Amino acid sequence: MTLGHFPTRWKTATVVPILKPGKDPTDTTSYRPIFLLPSLSKIAEHLILKRLNNYLKENNVLCPEQFGFCEKLSTSHQLIRVVEYVTEGFANKQKAGAVFLDIQKAFDRVWQDGLIHKLIHYKTPFYLIKLIDSYLLERKFAVRVKNELSSTKNINAGVAQGSKIGPTLFALYINDIPKQFNTLLCMYADDTAILARNKNPNYIQIALNRHLKALEDWFIKWKIEINVSKTEAIMFANARRYSSFPPIKINDRIIPWSQE
């Protein structure tokens, strides 16, 4: 570990495609890829992750809005945070608007050089940076279908699927996501939501759109793609005339207010 080298043999994953329930078996998008990594790789990852987590905890690196991969925190805790924010607004006769962002293939498209840059920015011990860099470089995968194994292909981006350390590396990659003083940012792994509340829906629109613009610029800088078609906006209010609420935009596309 002190040499900063992750063995090449441990960096090849076997991918087993699993058909999603009720999906067309002739459509490649109907399969969920399961990544299987060598046992020795997982043991080494556990040691790296333990040291990395110790550093992150001792130096309070991870932003408090991130509830994913954090000890004693779960999706329920983040959901409670959202519910409390909305109900506090209702108590003050305020509406609350929320935008739920869909990050496209979040783990698969992490810009590896950008991740190393961020590890340096957070003053991560050099031996860990060197080791993680070696861990990410020249990773490969092969696909197994029944008893047949394909030839190996290179993986040039992302953090390893099915790995122990991948989720924490992803959390570090999005750790400097922009915040705004008049919105609430909520994250659980790659699930990201921003909320704003006010008696006037126009102020909610202004706050959300301003935050979304900052996020747009940040996403471009760090090569993160948003699936706008799967991004949703919800207005928590007694009114049911959703069309009367001012529009929310991201990437110059309007996100319609959900009617559900």
C-alpha cells in the first residue's frame, strides 16, 4: 500500500447482465449490469477505504448535505429533512418548490483526472492519492453470458461499479456542488434535490432557477450530465393550478411541474 500501486490483475471486473423484471430480453437496455470484482481487490479496497474515511472524518471533509455513504445516516433521515422543510413552510403559510435532478450514469462518467484534482484540493495524504490514481487507471471488464466470457475492454472513466470505495470517491467528486443561501440542498449519493419556499411562487422560481444556473455551470466544468427528461419539479401547495406556477428551467429546457 505504501508503494502506491494497485495490482493490475485486481482491476478487471466480470460483468454479468441481469434481465430487469418484465423487460424485453432482446433489448440491451433491459439488462442491469452486475460487476464482480476479485476477492483480493475487495480486501485491498477495504483497507484503502478505512484509511480514506478516517481522514475524511477527522478533517470534516464531506459536506453535511450528503447523507449517502455516511455512518448512521440513511435515506429516511434525508426524507425527514425535506418533510420538515416543507411543513415548516406550511406553518408560515409558505409554498415550497422542489427540483429533483437525475444525474446521467453518475458513477460511470466520473472524470478521473478531475477526481484526483479534488483529492489534492482536499489535502488527502499523498500515498492515498497515488494509490487511488493507480486503482482507477487501466481498469478493464469482460462480459460473462452463461459460460461464455467476452474479450476484455478498457474502462476510461468513472469509479468502479460494485466496488467498496467507488461510492465514497463519487461523494468526494460531487462534494463541492454549489449551494445557495435561499435554497435547501439535499443529497443521497447521486440523488440530488434543491428546495425553496416562500409565500410568493415567483420568489420560489427565482431562487430555484438561480441555483439551477449555478449547477449548470458546475456540471459543465466537471463533465457531469443531467438527464433533463427524468428531472422533476414539484410545488408543495394547496393550489392545484400547476400551470399557473412560474416555469423552472435547466439547460434552457422547461421542467414542467409534476401533477402527481
